[in-house]
Amino acid sequence: MIDYLEFEKPVAALARSAEELRATDTPEAAAEAARLDTRAAKMIADLYAKLTPWQRTQVARHPQRPRFSAYRNAIADDWMPLSGDRAFADDPAIVGGFASIGGRRVVLIGHEKGHDTTSRLTHNFGMGRPEGYRKAIRLMELAGKFGLPVVTLVDTAGAFPGIDAEARGQAEAIARATEACLALPVPMIAAIVGEGGSGGAVALAAANRILMFENAIYSVISPEGCASILWRADGSTTNQAALAAEAMKVTAQDLLRLGVIDRIVAEPTGGAHRAPEAAASALKAAIGEELAELSKETPAALQAARRRKFLSMGAL
């Protein structure tokens, strides 16, 4: 069963009516249910053809949206997880290891949010601690040593802001992870598959190519966080968060125009959560195409292109 978002309530009403009709188990009811299904599908297509930035934010956070483990299972073969930062602990919010994508061996790293209450708590909702970013650094260094491309799947509201994370050097770990991305002598592709929040996202996304699902978001702060700063006590209201999302240009469409990302990956109508296999297939194809192109470059050219890419952002 699909969990419907607030702006999808008219579609939810049609879907409920169709289910009630099917339960009567008559030819007439079945025909009417099919008609309602057609109306619901058209309504979803119309809604998703003109989503606002705030609505895309809700889709990016949908509880049924595919997570790292789902994409890993769909796009990668020969998965071999690697754990720990060799200094403090293993962080389950950031997962990584060796894998093959389209027959090409890579190092695959990403944020894991979890898919139910238990796994979300286990993975800390995808909010990495310093040991997670240091693990990512270790894996990137392995990739450079063995000449393997790095692919990252970014999906986090941001790095974990707890006291324990700060005590262990959260800011330094994020900065070092970003530095490791920029220094890689191998191709690096980052895909924003859900939320790309703040430095916790950039630390795994300073890549040669940045891909982004069409209903993902990528920003320096959440719309609610921005609204709370701008409008103080009233900043958590939906209207102000929606205004912030519009102003911050968090969508893939805005970010492609601004040159922050390189490519938008199309999602199935109604979002990746409605057809996870189709979404994963589109992501795998896009990653394969970019890897094929980047594999032609020398290490020095890859590093120089990455440097130019990020230094040119925001330049007049």
C-alpha cells in the first residue's frame, strides 16, 4: 500500500473508492473501479508534472522511498561490505564496500536511512557521525590505491549534530571527507537519491559528476531550518517552509540550471517509491554512462576537472 502525501489526498480518496468497489466482487463494480484507477493515474501524472519545491521536498522524504540498501541490491553485484574507520567504531549511517555496477568494479558508498522504525534507529536516520565520514575516507583511499571508481548515493538530512559527534570532530571529519573526494585519482560519481542536506551530503558528493533524481532535494539547510532562522518562532509552519524551499532553489531543476549538478535522473510517474525497480534501472543506466565517459580521463585530468567544477560554482 502506498502512503499518500498531503497534496495527494484527492488521489487517495479515489484509490479508496476503487478498493471498496473491488471488494463487492461484481462486474459492474470492477468496471467502475478500473475507471477510478484511470482517473487516479491521470491525477497523479498531472500533480507530478507541476510539483512545487515544497512538494518535491515531501516526495524526497517519503517514508517508502527506496534507500541505499534497495538501490545497492538493484544496481550492484558482488557486494562486499567494509566496516569501521580503524580508529573508533563502525557507523551504520554510512555504508560502503566493493561492488560491480554494469560489470565495472567500483567502491560504493552511501547514506542508509533505514526502511522501518527499527532500521531507522539502527542507521540513525542516515545522519552520519565522524567515524562514518572517516570510514568513507578510508574506502576512498582504497579506491585510489586499487584504481577503482567511486560511486556515492547521498540521502541524508545532514550529519548528526549530537554532542558525541561534535566531541569526536564532526566538522573536521566532514572537511577531510570532502578533501578526500576532491583528491581522488579515479572517477567519482555522486547521486542525490533523496535528501542532500548540508555538509553531511557534500562530504560524499564532491564528485566529477553529480546526478540527482528529479524529485530529490539538495541544499545547505532544510527548508524548515531556513524558515526557523528567518521567521523565528513561526519558522516551522508549512507555509514558511514552503516559501524557504522556493527561495533556496532546492530542486534538481533549479540546481541543474545553476550548475550545481550535472544531470537529472528521471523518476517513474508519482515518484521513485511507486516503482522502485524502474527508478533503480534509470539510476544504474545513468551511472554506467557517466562511468564509461570518465574512464577515458587520466588521474590528473579528473582531479583538475573536479577542482575547476567546484571553484566555478557561484562565480560571476
